[in-house]
Amino acid sequence: MIFLKHLLIAILISLLPGVSAGSGADQNNLEILGWVENAQLLDPVIPLKAKLDTGAETSSLDAEVVKKFRKDGKRWVRFRISDRETGEEFVIVRQRVRTIGVVQHDGTTQTRPVVKMQVCIAGRVLQTEFSLINRSEFIYPLLLGRSALGSFALVDPGSTFLSEPECGRAAEDTGSES
């Protein structure tokens, strides 16, 4: 039954205008994921539940105590993330890739630093950009947007947990950062 549902979704998506072979992803190799999936942040290794949001371009990560600083002429950010399951806290330092303005539901703009980090989802290691924001009021500490998902996944909004991260094997296969 689930297979037929996924097959129907894939067929319907292929018929949509604007979805073409030139869209950057091979439609025959796209994986169908639910709107919530298990993921794993890598370095440090933290299992997270991720909301897959095709309405968001940039992914975001629950981060606290975000401090921007400069070192050797480069922009950096220090932040803390917590494993919600164990309560363990990690202080991470990453080079800032850029700063973005995110328009909120009330029309105001929020400025957020963006860093690159690795995350594993559905057996794939992705090197992707994350805006850092306090997501403690949200159920899911990780939001994966279009830029992270577009090359390999379709999101089934009626399903959850259709894959496993399989990060140990995937991380070994990938090896280096991109």
C-alpha cells in the first residue's frame, strides 16, 4: 500500500509543470521522505528529529548563546547546541558563511548567522548551510529546507519517518567535506 502511494506521488510530481529533467535532480533517483525524519548532526554527533520544510530555502538549527566574532580577518560564530534526549550540551565554533534576513510571520525581519555543517539523513551525508536560531519553542530542533533536500528528495506531507539516517556507514562512505 505504501509503495503504491509513493509511486502515485512520483507519477503526479513528474506531470507537474515546471518539474523537468533540467531542474537539478534526477527524478528517477529522488527519495521520498516524510515531513518529519530522523537525522543526525555530524561533528558533534547528535541525533535529531528534523522537520522537512520545502517552504524554507535555508535550513535552520536550534542554537543558543550565539556569539559572532572576528579572528584573523575572518568572521566566526560560537554557539551552543543541546541533545534534547540526553541534555548534553556542545559548544561549537564555525566560520560564518554569511548572514541572512528571515522574514517572520508578523512581517518583521530577523537577522541570523549562517554556518556550514554536516548532517546525515536517509543514509546521505549533506554538507549544508544552517541559519542559527533559538528553536526551543519548536518541536523539532532541526529544519531542513529546499537547498538541502532539492538534489535528492521529495517530501510526502502525509507521512513521517520513512527513512533511517544510517549515519555510521554514510559518514564513512563520504569521507571528506565538500
